[in-house]
Amino acid sequence: MGANLPDFVATSSLITPRPEEGSKDRTMVLNMGPQHPSTHGVLRLVVEIDGETVLKVVPDIGYLHTGIEKTCEAKFYQQVVPMTDRIDYLSPMTNNLCYCLAVEKLLQIEIPDRAQWIRVLFNELTRLNSHLVWLGTHAMDIGALTVFLYCFREREEILRIFEAVSGQRMMTSYFRVGGLALEPPLDLFGRIRKLLNVMPEKIDEYQNLLTGNPIWVSRLKGVGHLSAADAIALGVTGPPLRASGVDWDLRRDMPYSSYEKFQFKVPVSNDCDVWARYIVRLEEMRESVKICLQALDGMPEGDIKANAPKVVLPDREKMKTQMESLIYHFKIVTEGFTVPAGQVYQAVESPRGEMGYYVVSDGTAKPYRVHMRNPSFASLQALQAMCEGKLIADVVAVIGSIDIVLGEIDR
């Protein structure tokens, strides 16, 4: 490991002289993590400090080592969907959607409007779910404990909705190549609307607890500055990019799954600090509520699966009464479905930024290669630029502001 890290990390001594500033000055190298309450997963930061001032930050990743990308090559195309849940376990349906869209591009199949709108609805609920976890844990990192309990109160209701539609609270695997697994229960849209009607006042409640708090303001404002030029150069996307003044959102600028039919604003800030990332995500939560309500109000009728009998499992009633459907079901389950040879890249706007799937098919029933472009990995690159010259306590605030998930980094 020492050969791959800078000299200040590879040294055998924790305390090293800094000759460029005189022999009396000494710096210290500390480890933050991988078992640390504020590194949001198994992230290790090697931090060089002068007193409490941060000189260098080197993220050291690889402690989770799931190996999901390689495992995908041994699975049928549909069997990969449950694995995408575990890439970013706070926004599983976003990963489901991105992968399914990529495979559907290769198959060139058309998804019914109803399935597309339901996908949008649950993707925005997923964004709310993810941002609630971010806000609660970010506030707790700074020392505000009450907000965590409030955020998880609303998140619990979202997880119950996910459980009602898919049978699982987190690893839903609800989306399918070709559509959706099941038609939502009859009362589910009513439950969702009831939650959405109270969410704006709940978001106001979170904001009232934090925005006027002088400790919160002093810990966030002016901390973790990331200019627009640096954000673009480092590949940062999502809320951190928009908080640096770059107006870019894939839902609006490269729409997918009928997002072009929805009206919403893209929150942008030019403050470029931790405070800006906090404000941008709060506004995103408000916009997600609006998108969900539009999806409920304009939900089209029709099928939830594409007309592709060799790809999509038939309805169970047809399987029990029609021999042809039974044969299709048997062959898809036991042999999978073949995908025309080719390669495709599909990107979506996850709660953390641009989530992309690069899928290569060799014409068989299993993908030749699946590679994920995840936003947390790119955002982590910006940690050094945001923390240099700040205090150790500011590192904690910055990590929370970029909202990383180690599952998608150590995939």
C-alpha cells in the first residue's frame, strides 16, 4: 500500500518533519476511519494535520469489496437487478431503473407509459428517502440529534410504501427489464398522496430546526469551498455540482422514462460551500414532492409490462391457462433471454449525481460486461480540494455534504 500512497502516508512514523517550513515545525498523520461514525461507511481518510489545520487528505477505499461488477457476468440479465439494489443501498430503485434502461436500449423494446410514470414516481420517492437519510446523518455529524429522529420518522413511511409494492423495505428489485414486477396495490397511491401532502410542512420543520441555528450556520457557511471549475474538472455531479453554480440535471437535460413530461425546477446555488449543498438538497426534496404529485395526478392507464413475450414473464393467470405462456415462463426462468450483441451507456440522475451503467452484450443470456459509473467515487476526489487549509472538524462537515455511499464506491 505504501508504494501507491504519497510519501507522507507511506512513512513508518506518525510524526514527520516539514523541512520546507523549518525543522521545528512538525506535522502529524492521522487515520479517520474506516471505523468512524462520520465517514459514512467503511471509508478511511489519511489526514495530515498541522495542529488542527488540515494540510492533506487522502481517501483510502476498498474495505467493502463487494465485487458486484464481476458477479454480474455470471448472472442472467434479469438476475442482475437484485444486485443493482446493493450498489447504492439508499437509492435502490434508481439503480434498478438505470440498469433496466440500458438493457432495454439493447433490446430496443418500448415501455408502456404507465410503467414509465410509476418508475418516475418511485424514483422520486427514492430520492426523498435518500435525502432524508443524508439530512438526518449530516445533522447528527454536526451535533444536531433531533433532526435525525424527525427525518427517519418520514423515511419509515416511505419504506412501508416500498414494502407494500415490492415485499421489501430497502432492496426492492421492483423494476424489471421490460417494465415492473407487479401492479401497485389498489390503496397504495392514496397512501403515497397522504404522505406527500404533509411532506412540505415536514421539510419546513427540518429547515426551521437548522437554518436559524447559529452553531449550524457557523459550521456550514464558508466551509468546503468547491468552485465550478474544480467541480467539473474532478467529475463531480448531482447536488454538489449544482451547489457550485453549474445548472445541470439529467432529468431535465437528458430526459428518460418520461421525465420530459414533468414540470420541476433544478435548484442551483453559487455559494459553493457546505451550506449551499444543504440548501440545494432541501429544495430538491420539495421538487421531488411536486414531481410525485404530478405523477399521481396524470397517471395513465394501461399495461405495466412491455409486449415482449420472450423477455417479460407472462402473467401468472395466463401461465396457468395457456401452454404458450407456460413455455415462455419456463424458458425465461431457466435459460434467461438473449440480448443482441452491442454496447450501451445509460445515465440517470441519482440522489448523489450521475449514475451510469455501461453494459456490453455478446449476444448471450448473460452480460459480457457491466460497469457502473457512480457519483460518490467522483465526489470523493474533491475531498482534498474542499478540506485543504480547513480544520479537522470541517472534514466531518464536508464528508456529510457530499453524501457518499461506500457500496457504490467499492462495487
